[in-house]
Amino acid sequence: MCIVDATSVAQALSLWKSQEAAATAGFPPGDVTPYVLRHMAATWMTQDGVPLWTIAGFLGHSDIRMVEKHYAHHHPDYQKVAAQAIGQRLAKLKLAPHSGKTREVTAR
């Protein structure tokens, strides 16, 4: 799980404000901004499964709508239930990749 606090973000912001640090990391001067760091932190937290409410609070939002809209698709469980449902349906039709059987399906 990714643990990021305000102090580490402030330290990162100070570091990345330096054009030398950005250049050393391979970024053209001016490409790494506080907005980029904020977006990166929210994306990493989401990818590590941090609850959306926690991320919203960290970013200073009063609810999760913004986080849900912009970052939820990075969550490891994003669309997991939908993918499982499709897999189960394909398995019933014996079309799932793991079933070993295939049949031709024509569109109507």
C-alpha cells in the first residue's frame, strides 16, 4: 500500500521545482509541475488500492466524485466484476479461452 503524507509531497515538490532534478530524471525543464506530482500521487495511491475516500481527503476534496471520475479506473479492481461476469457467460457458452473449445459465433 502506498503511504504518502503532506510532508513527503511537500518535499517532492521542493525537489521537482529544481530544473536540474527534472533534467536528471529525464524530464524536459517545466514538464514536472505541482499538478503533475499531485496527479501522480493520486494515481499511485489508486493503483495501490487506497480507498477513494482516503485519496479524496488527502487531496482536500469533500467527497469522492472528483477522485472517482479521474482516478478510479487505475484501481486494481476496476471492472473486475464486469470481467468476471463476461468470463462466466463465455464459459457457459463454452467460448472462454480456458475451456479449450471454440465455436464460430455469427452476429445477427
